[in-house]
Amino acid sequence: MTDTATRTDAALLRLIWLASPALPVGGFSYSEGLESAVDTGLVVDEATAGDWLLDQLHLVLAPADLAVIAQAVTAFRAGDAARIDALDAWVRRTRETSELRLQTEQMGRSLGDWARSLGGTDTPVLTYPLAFARVAAAIEAPLREILLAFAFGWCENMVQAAVKAVPLGQGAGQRILQRLAGAAPDAAVRAMALADDERQAFAPMLAILSARHETQYSRLFRS
């Protein structure tokens, strides 16, 4: 094998590793408002769960977290500390409930701990999108592939949340994942094209459901 092929394979494997639901960052313990949507009857079966997650991918993940990661990877590779701080502050500022903010802080801290356990250096605790971008920036992979890895990891976690919360069978979960995987490339391309003033995290129903989840009587998930 050539050196180029070896580097490409290594980058691919590191992205798969970084996107794995088995990564010890606690993503499996969050539903990001989905459990509350189930509790209120907005999500009741495979079709409504798929529609809900597809909307969340396009209306929330793409214009917010994916767009931030695209800009943050560039900033990390350029060593632009001020830009990184500004993006991290934006993520914290746009988390509309305490649950969502605690999620991004806990997962970011856990990802930093994971990186240090593999020989990384001590760094400030970042929100999850910024922590992900920091690790991904060191991988010799195109930006689009980095965004696809993050998006697919999110899709897998959310589908498993739907399987448990609705509940659904594994076959239904795989069909939903197929829908999300088919939509992820367009979401990544859109995110890469957004400027600072085009990023947005405006999802009123999601924020309301997340706030309700904080006092929901019976819960499987932390958000």
C-alpha cells in the first residue's frame, strides 16, 4: 500500500472511531427532547419518529452544531484561539434549556477526558461540538467527511433513543437510520456553506419539550 492510501485509511478509521456510539461520552443517555415528544403524543410510531428526527437534523443539527464544527475545525487547524472561544460561547448561549446545556458540557468534558486518556494534552473544557472539532481537526480528513461522521454518530444515538422511548423494534430503527443517513450529506453541505450570521439554533417546540422534560414524571433519558 502507498503512504497516501495508508494515511487515508487511518483517517477513515479514526473518524469511524470518533463517531461510534460506543465512545465513552454518554451520548446514549440523552434523547434531546424526543422522550418528551413521545410523552406528549407527538411521536407515536416509526413514521412520526422518523419525521421528527429528520426535521431535527435539518432544522437544528445542520444550521447549528454542524455549522459550528465546520468553522471550528478550520479555526483549530489555523490555531485561531479567539475564533474557537467565540464559537464555544455561541454554543453555550444557544442551548435554550438547562438540560441541553448540561448535555453539551458533559459530553464535551467526557470527550476531552477520552482524548487525554489516549495521550492528548490537557486543554480547556469545551462544549461537545467544539471538543469534537478539536479532535477531528487533527485527523487528515476532508471537512465534509468530518461533518458526516458527526452527523451519523448523532443519527445512531437518536435512533436508539427512539427505539427505547417510543418504543420501536430494531427493524424500524434501522429504517429510520436509513432515512437519516440519506439526508445527512445534504445537511453537511448546507452547514459548510453557512456564514456566522446564518447559523441559528431556533427551534421553539424543541425548547418547550426540553423544558417540560426537566420535570417529566417518568424518564429514561437525561434530556
